[in-house]
Amino acid sequence: MLETVPIGVLAALVGLAGGVVLGLAARLGDFCTLGALESAVYGRDQRRLRLWGVVLAVAVLATQFGAMAGVIDLGGTFYHAIQWNALGSIVGGLVFGYGMAMAGNCGFGALVRFGGGDLRSLVVVVVMGIFGFIALSGPLAPLRVTLFPQPEATGPQGILHDLGQLGLPPVVVILAIAGGLLAWGLAHPGLRQSPRQIAWGVAAGLAVAWCFLGTSWLAAESLGEITVEGPSYTAPVGRTLIFLMTSTAGGITFSVGSVVGVMVGSLIGSILRGLFRWEACEDPRELGRQVGGAALMGVGGVVAMGCSVGQGVTGFATLAWSGPVTLAAIIAGAMLGLRQLIAGYQPE
């Protein structure tokens, strides 16, 4: 197959499959970052938040046991190949989370909503992708590199390595983390009574491991031409925009397939649930806030080297410290933004 199909196309197909499942999980299983926080804090319904426990537990188990079986190369991911910058994870996560609240969605959520006909989310996606590349390789790149350097790792790092130094066996650590997350998720009676959501949570976690598995195989077969990757939706959105603008044959990557896959999965899920409808912004102030939030997400996501999915799920699945730390910072930033928005709507 490698001799007849370009390697980039195969990588894109891996991303497409994973993205479709994630898009379906968002629409049919209500898997969402900001929506989960809003429902838990202001709607007093933790079901969507607890779903994250299922998603993370499955992603960790499938990814880590795939690595132990030798079919997933976690060392080839940037989560372990680049030295972790704790300050970048915290600052980038806070900025991304605050921007997520202002925009009303993370990058993944915006792609999902656009797949369901929300044209406002298209603006969020485009602005986030542009500002992500402004910080990644554009005018803000020198400042980012100076403030948040990301050199290559000089040795093993991550949760398994560091806890292993204390004498804890990797299997014990993996089972403890995954088991704790799963127990926390399923402790909510509302989620236990929703097998559909649980099933889609499992599917979302397996989609992350699938992406690592597929790109690991392609990386080995292509002698490193393909990078080992998992789903992420900040810089990959920018890469997709560049591909659409500048290439018709070459340049297709895992990122392009993953981004398109989420929109396709969301479109299918929206149609199946009867939720597809065209929507546009009627309030210029709302659109301005969303554009500002999208810009913050683009910059924050690049500084943190991932978004709520890219670090919060994918990075977490690799058991890199950047995963849980960035996720915590994103939650904190989002809660600050939501509190500001909600307080702003209260009568004086």
C-alpha cells in the first residue's frame, strides 16, 4: 500500500477515521469541554463532566498498553520528545481556557458546531488557526520561544518515568490512574444510567489510541517521514487552512484528516439527531467577543503545545505531565472567563 498510496494520504486517513469518531462522540455522546464545565457549575448536572473520566480512562489504558505491546511509539510524540515546560503549560492553558470561554467553544467544539451548521464557529476556527500560526512561526514566534522555550528532551520524562524512580511499577501506575478516572466518572448515577454516553466516551478514548497506533505504524514504515500524533485542534487547524489554500496534491497530513474528520462526524451526528441547522451571529458584540476568544485560544494553544483535546486528552493519554497540568490550567482559565460572562449578565 505504501508503494501505491502517498504516505501523507495514509496518515490523513488515520486522522480522518479518528476525527469522525470524535465528531460523532461530540454530537451523539455530548462529549464537550466547555459544555461539560457549564453544565456542572451552572446547570448542576455533572453527567457531561464525568464522561471525561470514561474518555480519559479508556484513552490512558488503550494508549499505554499499546505502548507496552510495542505497537505505539510514545517516545516519538512531541509530548515526550520535547522537554516539558511547566510554565508554558500553565500560562498557555490559562490563556486558552479564558479564550475558550470568550469564544463559547474550544477549537474541537467549534469544528463540531460548524459541522452542525453554525457559521459563527467557522469564524472561530479560522481566527484560531491564523493566530495559532502567528504564535507558532509568525511574528510572535520569537517572543514565544524566548519566554517559553521548547528544547528537545535530554532523557526520559513523564509520569511513568518519574513515579518509576520511586519504585512504582508502570502497570500499577497505569491501572491506578485509569481506574481512578473510571471510578470517578461512573460514580455519577446519571452517567451510569446513560449507556449511550458511556459507549461514545469509550469510542472517543479508543479514537485517541487508534491515532497513535496508526501513525506509529506509518512512522516505522516510512522511516520517520510521518510523525507519531494524536488528535489536537489548535496548530492542526492552521495546517489544514494552509493545505486548503496552497496545495491540491501534496502536503496532506494527519492533521488535515483529523480536522476534516471531526466536521464530517459532527455533520453525520447532527443529521442523525435532527440537530443540523444553519445559524449565524445576530449580535456584532457577541461575534467580537468570539473573535477575541479565538485569537487567545490560538496563541494559548501553541504556547501550551495543545488544546483541551490535544493536551487534555491526547497528552494525558501519553501520561506526560503536560496533559493533566495543561488541562487543569484550561479549566481554571475557562472558569474565570465563564464567571466574568455570567456576572456580566446579572442586573445591577
